Amino acid sequence: MIRLENVSKFYYTKGVIAVGFSKINLNFDVGEFVAITGESGSGKSTLLNVISGLDTYEEGEMYVNGEETSHYTEKDFEDYRRKYIGNIFQNFNLVNSYTVYQNIALVMQLSGTKNKDIKKRVNELIDKVGLTEYKNTKASKLSGGQKQRVAIARALAKDTPIIIADEPTGNLDSESAAGIIELLASIAKEKLVIIVTHNYDQVAPYVTRKIKMHDGKVLEDSVVNAREEKVEDTALTEEYENTRFFTKVRLGIRNAFNIPIKFLLLTFVFIFITVALTMEIGIFQSEKWENGILGYSWVFDNTSANRIIVKNVDKNKEAQPFTQADIDKISKMDNVGRLITQDLFVDSPVSLESVDDNDYAYIYGNAVSLDEYKDITPDYGRMPEKDDELLLIATKNNYYLSLTKKGVNELFGQELYDSSVHFGDKKKTDNTYKVVGVKIMDAKDDVMLNSHSILIAGTNKFLNDRLLTTNYVYSKTYVTIGNAKDKASDNYYPMYTVRFSNKVEPGTAWVSTNYNYNFKSMYCVGENVNIRVENTYYEDSLDLKIAGTYNKAKFKEFMDLEEWQTYEDCDGFIFINVNDYNSLFEHDTYQMSVFVSDEQRVEETAEALRDAGYDTLVIKDTLQSEEGAVIMELLTQIVTVTLAIVLLIISYFVIRIILKSRNVYYSTVRMLGGNTSVCRDLLVIDLLVDANLAYIISMAAFHILYKFFPDVYVLNNIVEFVTGWQFVAVYLIVVLISVIISIRYASKLFKKSTMVTIKEEV
């Protein structure tokens, strides 16, 4: 039935290895009544824990019905204990808040027994162990001997083929102990009973086998009082029912109320969470209703109501670069629909115009990465395959596009140039693009979309071209060549103009022959030219070697003169390699744009970002009204929000502390055969009861108080401005908090073996 071959148990404590027992070889069969003896520390209880599946073993093999158990997971051992093992513990492991009846019934409830069968069996066992008058007494009120009787009755109630008892009579008087031993002996005729005892003389007349241990080893294994009748060695095939759903509900509700202090504390905590969340939403809705979201901005091109500008700052409010960890953290935050790391892209729209004036087309929108839309199917055309091909994403009613088959087909035939970057009076057409696909989407399906914007998706080359232009436009570029240099005062009319050409070798520059006069030698080739850029966050510079000079004829190698009215208009250009210029901008990111999925919660998301340590600017709060440049208040009701966040954080830790006091209960349930799933469900139901009662109490209090104090600002905000679905949202959040805490707590508590858990956590 059960066979141990060279089984060893070790304990690891702070780098020290202790031996529980070593190289044990034993067989146990149905019909045996086995007594294990030995002095304290000899490994008796440890052996019992391994046999009963409460603890693991590190060496050897334990067979059950011939099946190896070394590969068993904690779930496998839970099933093993539930089906086969009835435990009588030396320290009882009763639920102190349960009555005698409830403690004995618990083990049958976990095994899926029906209520009518439970009642009859439990009453019989209570009578058998002499506790009839204590049936409805809580375990915490019992003496040590009475608790031991409850533990014995509970083990018998489970009716498993194996009974494991650790000092089952240690707290009983001699007369009661004799009765219990006789009871176990009678049970052993059809079961396997293994007990650990220090008083072998007490059990000697009844046991069929004696095992003596010393220092983790078996010194003696002898047969005594051999049974005359032969006992058939049947395989362990006992089945069990899953714990019934309504049984779990009843147990969970009982657990919520059976410890009044715990119940009151948890309910109080959830009331605070509910009130804080509801107040925050009420105040936000009130401010939103009063201020609205309409207006315009002189600073920002994209004024979407769901846009938040995020800056990374230290505790002194000094700007800090975003790390990849920051980007990942923000991207995963609730309600963050899209994170644009190149924030200038958002306020630097692309203007695409047709090269052919006779067949004019105009597209205006934000550049986005094609990679974000690689899994979609265009409604018109196909996905881009080349660097000069673009995909347009727009709403159905976008007024820049005629979203009909005819209109789109005409657009597909257009050659487009980026009019937002051309220089001079004529079109710059050396980089042209073609629209090959159009995707129609609802604004709600893409956080950057609205009826008057288009998203222009292109390859990395397209984005890099846009990045170069954006950096050029939003940064000041200064040149020092020889004895002359641009000054900060020359912002609008710099002395020198930098242009880019792939014909210029990296690290070098080509300049006009006129710049020979900037050097004493009257010859600039081989000299250095310094290019410096400056913007809001940083400045940088690089020195380039002048590789050559150009005149009017040579100029055509770098730029077509047809784009300019006369050569004199561009004689001062300094041509450098585009990669050299881009290297000046290879700095960390200090500012990003977040587009939220639900604009109704944009303030809530901004608050979460601030709580995470970032500075935020909600774009809608910067808008000015048409009547007069009135800037909307930024960071409204920050005191209320901060208070709510503090309460949430405190509440989380308080709930964890309260739940930690329940470790004994859930470890006991596991020992009795309740698996991790059952324990988790009981915990979830327990906290759900508290959360639901807290929500009901809070909502009732809001509306009752409002009837008597309708002019109170907070109550008015909650009742008048919080919508029905937002009340539902608060409820779901409170419930979700309770479920998440329950699951996380259960996951931490149950990831180790039962014995390790109860030793570490209890």
C-alpha cells in the first residue's frame, strides 16, 4: 500500500542542513495498527508528516499503490491527503472560532459530503468522544483534553483508509486515552492506523507493529499482537467529491462574520476605499462639467481631450530622462491607450500635397509607426511594402478625405511631397510618397483619432525623415566657422544655414568658397566647422572637417538650383551628412505624450502618473475659450485625490495584515484536505462579503445624508454628477481590489508545502 525506499528528509535553515530522518525503508498495509516510538527529535513526527503528504522529502522514493510520489506537486499531495489521509494532530489544529460541531463537520464539507449525511455522522462522533454537552461550544473555550477529542472525532469523520495520529492521547486522562486507543484499534481492522507516541505501554496491548526510531533512523521494526484473521490488502481506491459550491459560499460567509473584530476592520477599510473612489469621481465629474473641454491652444497643435504630456522629474522637480523601465511601466498603466515617446511628433503634423498642381490633393495628420498596424486589413488598397508607401488611418467622416471608392482610387494615383519641410518658394520633391492603403476606424478604436485628424503610418525611414525635420524645426542651430559664428540673438535670421546631403562623407562638411575669407590662411579646406544645436532640454555640438568648397557649378551636386530663384539665395549653405546632424539629437527622452483610452478618466490617469512620480500636463486643462484666453485650472482637487490615494495605499497594507491573521485557518483547511483552489475560493468569498457590505453601507449613507444636507459640496458632487455606470465602476473596483488581494494572498501562502507554510507564516 505505502512503501518507503531509502527516503530522507532534510531541513535547510540559513545555510545549515539538518536531518529529519535518513534512509528509511518501511512498508505499511491495510489492517495494521502501527506505533512509532522514540525520544524527542528522533524524527517520528517528521516521518508522519511525510507519510501523510503534509511535507515533502528530498531523497529516495515513497510509493502509494506502487506509484512513485517524488514527482508529486503540491496539488498532487493535496489530492492525496484529501482522498486517503485522516490526521490527528498533536497541537490539535482546530479552528478556534468554530464550534465543536463546525470543526468536525468542516472535514466532511471539504470532502463534498451532503448536509443531511454530515449532521447524522457528526452527532454520532460527538457522542462517541463524550462531548455532547459541548456541541455548540467554540473550540477556543475547550480544555486541552477536550480539543484533542474534537481532533480525533474530526479525523474519524473523514472516513479515509489511512489514519495518521501524532500523540493522540497526550492531553487525555488515562481512562479517556484507553477508550480512544481501543477505538483506533477497532478502526485499524479495516484501515491503516499509524500513531506516534511517547507512552508505548499505553498502546502496547492493541498495536500490531512497533517501530522505534533514534536520531533519524529506524532501530527496530517488529510485529506484535499479530492478528489471527487475515486482512485483505486492498489498493487505495477511495474516491471523493469536490467541495460543493454552496458549501463554499456558506463557509466563506461564516468566515466573514465569525470573528467580529476582523469583520469590522475589513468592512471599515472597504468603506474607506469606496468613499475615497466615489468622492474622487464626483469631484472630477463636477469640474469637468463646469470647465468643459472645448477651446484652443497657442502652444499645442494636438489638443485632444485624452492627451496627457508626461515629464520625468526627481524629488527636486529637476528633469530626468525616461528609462526603458519607465516606458514599460507607463505603457502598462490602466487607461493608457498609447504612449508616444517622440512627443514632438504629436505637435508636428505632416502636410502632404500632390506634386501635380492640376490634380491637387492635401492630407494633414500625425506620423505613426506602421508596425502598430501590421495586423489590420485596409478597407481600401493594401498595406505598404516600400519606404515611400503610406497607410492612412481615418474616421469615416474625416473632412480631409473623400472616403469613397472613387475618391480613394484617385488619391492612390497621387505623388505626394511633404510640404511641411520644403525650403524656399518651390516644392521639395526629392522625397515623395504614395498612399497605397486606407483604413477606416471609429475614433473609440484608436485613441489618437478624431474627425479632423488622420494618422499617417509609414516605415522607419518615413519616421526618421520626420524626426529629422522635427528636430530641425524645434531646435536652434548655430554655426561657428573660422572667425565668425551665429549668435543667440540671431534666432530668426541666422548667419549660416545647415542643409543635408548624402553626398557628404560623415565627419565632414562642404561650404561655400566665400568662407575661405573666415580663416587667416584664406583657405578653409581642412579646417573645422562647429555645429551646435540647442532646445528646451539640452544642447550639443560637433566639429566637422571641411572636406571641400563649392561654387555655383559645384552646388548642383548637392541641391538642384531649380528649387531656388538664384544661386545667391543659397550661397551660404553648409552641407553636412544627415547622420552627423541626427547624432546631435541622440539624447534621452525627457517628455512623452500619453493618450488615454477613456477621456472621461483622463484626470484619474494623470493622477496615477503623478502618484508614480511623474509630472503631468492634461492638455484639455490648458485650452483657452473662444471668448477670452481663460486657462482652465490644472491639477484640480489634488488634495482630495492625494487623500484618496493615501487611503488606498494604507487600506491595502491593513487588509494584508488582517489577512495574515487567517494563516492558521487556511493552513488547517489544507491539512484537512482542502486544496488550494478551495482555500482561495473561501478567501475570495470572505472578502467579497466585506466589500459588498461596505459598498452598500457607503451608498446608503451618501443618499441618506444628501437628503438632510443637500448643500454639502462633496455629497452634492457624488449624487448629482456621478453617473450610474460610474457607481457600478466603483463597485467593480472595490470588488476587484478584494479579489486581487485574496488571490495574491492565497498565491503567496500556498506556493510551498503545508508544513513549510505553517512553520513560516503562522
